[in-house]
Amino acid sequence: VIEPLRKKFKEKQSTFLSGMAKGASAEDLLCAQRELGQIRGEINDQYLLMRLRVRKLLQPAQLDAYDDFLAQKGWVKKPNAK
């Protein structure tokens, strides 16, 4: 589900950058920018759903390791242990 969205994003991004380089109208550029934002939002939604599905399958010790992994990748901030 994510890969087709990533491909679509790259295609739209290429169109947007081409329009910028060729001096496309402001309206066309704004429309393309909105499309990129929408696709980016869809990709973020899919990643969130994937992480939630993974969390449901993990045991408590695995959850700690998973949270460490996500924190190392910069996807989430791990809360400080108290």
C-alpha cells in the first residue's frame, strides 16, 4: 500500500519541480503542492497504521525493543524512564 503511494509522490514531485523550473502558473504550482501534501499525509497514515498493527502483535519485552528501534530511527521520542 505504501510503495504505490511513494511512486505516485515521486511522480507528482517531479511534475511539481518541472513546473517550478519552467515557470508554471502559481495556481498550477499550488495545486501540485496540495497534491503532494495529500499524498504525504496518506503515506504517514499508512506508516502509522503499520506501526499500530505491529504493536498489537508484540510481547511487552518486544515492545521495548521496538520502541528503542523507532527512537533510534527518529520516528518517535522515547520517554525518559523514571
